[in-house]
Amino acid sequence: MTKPHFWTPSRRFMGRCAGPIFLLLPFLLLSPCPAAGLPPAVLPLQPTPQVQVTPQHPLQFPGAYGSHPDFPIEWWYITGWLQDSAGHSLGFQLTFFRVRPSKVWANPSAFNPRQLIFAEAAISDPRIGHLLTAQRIARAGLDVAGADRDHTQVWIRHWFLRQTPNGYRAEIQGKDMGYVLQFRLTQAPLLEGPQGISQKGPNPHNASYYYSIPHLQVSGQIRIQGKSQSVEGEAWLDHEWSAAYLPSSAVGWDWLGLNLDHGGALMLFMMRRADGSPVWLSATQRLANGQVHYFHGGQIHMQPTGWWQSPQTGIRYPVRWQIQVGDQHFTIAPLMDNQEYNASQSSGTIYWEGAVSALNAHSTIGRGYLELTGYSRGFFPMK
């Protein structure tokens, strides 16, 4: 669920399940001005269209691949495990957010920010020991940034995530890291909830349209501190959009997406109160034979078993977990502890998002990504 990590209406507003992302400063910095010669009364603020996630309008393809600009928040999120030619394991993450301001100035100027685009990217390399990150923000338009409506194509300048006939292609180029990766489809989209509606709390309005594409086969080039190398691996894509994501009683969420061995996939999340107790629990599992099962509430248990405290921010994150979904029991262990993301130059939040392995008593059963949001705001005691 990626992801957001910014916003206040109501994540990635909540997010992948993403988590509340509090993005007020960019709106102030990019607030539009009236066109020359036209008084403000001629150009009133226009409210955001009244949209909601509802079973009366289920998620449908191929329209679901594109942007949904009437919704206040939307994101495309790809994470995965890579292996370089020497056999070293790496993690990578890429999220594009599209945000519609709650009020839009009725100014025809192309400089009027009717939509904002954010991008956050990272590479996890245990040999370095902390995330290498890059981030950007831009208003949509003027061929600088945007998100197409009829297929997946979202970009900020030369950064992009683009749908191709066989999957997707992404390019990110930051100061200390970058990558050009191709993603080949091996499975159909997985609806994260009946009709593609993912409930995020007891109030029906706290919901998102949400689908994932697990087991994407990855190939391409990555660059780490000036050195480029070929990589291969496996990835997971989330695409989610909403008008009211985070329940009012929640401070953040813990989200997990796993590519399981033998072709299965599992997504689960907990919307979390400040004391660590769950507001809402939900999970989706697709078995290797294609059967899909949905789990809720008492069918899911997430217990932190190990914490890491950031030396940069002082925030403590539960990076190791004991998890039960139905009759399945497994543990979660990170590729490395320090996978904290400081997104002060884009969404303005701090969160933990990193590559993890799922293990049972005998072996590794899958790999994926864990996202932890809201820990800088709420207190979650050691257990």
C-alpha cells in the first residue's frame, strides 16, 4: 500500500496501505496567483469534486491503470529485491504520488497547480548500511510533470514510471543512486479487496481503490555512488487512490507486501492507534493456483519482536515482527535495520520502508517490503 505519507484530509491521508502524509508546505509554496489584469473575484477557488470509493463504482480495467485526477490522492508504488552480478542482495523502492489540492484556483494559466506530483526513490545496500535516496516535487503541466489518464505513465522531468506492452519501465537518476529497470508481467493484477475496494477502517468512507501486481520480473541497471551494474530480481507494484484514507483514530499504519515462494502473494496492513493497538486489520492472499482469500480483524495478528532506533531522528521503529494470517505463522526480518526515509524534500515526512524476508521455522518463504508510518507522532511501547 504504498504508498502516501502526507496529507490531512480525512497514506501513503492517510496511504499503501500506506500512511498519513502531511503536505501543507508545498501547497503554500505553489499557491497560484491570478492572471494579470483579472481580479480575484473573476477567478474563484473551485472545490475538489465530491468523489468517494463505493461498490456502486467498482475498480475496472483498463481504466484502473491510469490516473484518477478527481480523487485527492493517488500513488504508484514499486518495490523489490535485486541481485547484482556478484550475488549481493539489494532492495529498491519507487513511489510517485499525485495530489489534488483541496481548493483549485480557476486560473487558466499553466502555472496554476491543479495537480502536484511527488517522487521518492531509494536503494537499500547492506554494504552501505543506510538508504540511498532521491526525491522530487513539481506541479503538473508544462511538460515538466504529469500523470496520464488512460494508462500508467507518471513522470517528473526525466524520472518516470511507464506502462509497456509487457509490463513497466522506470528510470530514476539521483545524486548518489539511480536505476533504469524493466518489469515483466508474470501475473494478472490482484484486487486488494472485493471489487478492488480496500477498507481502511470501520467507517465505509475510509477506503481506497487498490490493486497490486506481484511477482514482476526485473532486469536492468542500477547506479550506486557512481558505479553502475546489471541487476535482476523480483518486484511488487501497488496502485491506489482515495478520497478519505486514514481513520481519525489512527496515527499511521504498518504495511507488508510479500512475493511468496512458489508464486503466491500476500499483502497485509494494520491501521494503528498511538498506543500501538489496531484500528483496522486487513490482508489479501493469492495462492499459487490463483485462489484469492481476504482476511480481517481477528484473523490477523501482528506482534513487534525487535526495534531499531534511528541515530539521525531518534525515532524507534518495529523492524522485526511475528505475524499470523489465518492459520499461517511466520516472522519478518529486514535486509538491514537502517531503512529510514527522510522525505523532507518531497512529502515532508519521515518513515521506515525497507526490504524484508518472511521466514517460518525452517526457511525463507518469501521476500518483500515493509512500510512503517506515524512513529514520529505516536508512542508505540516496546513489547
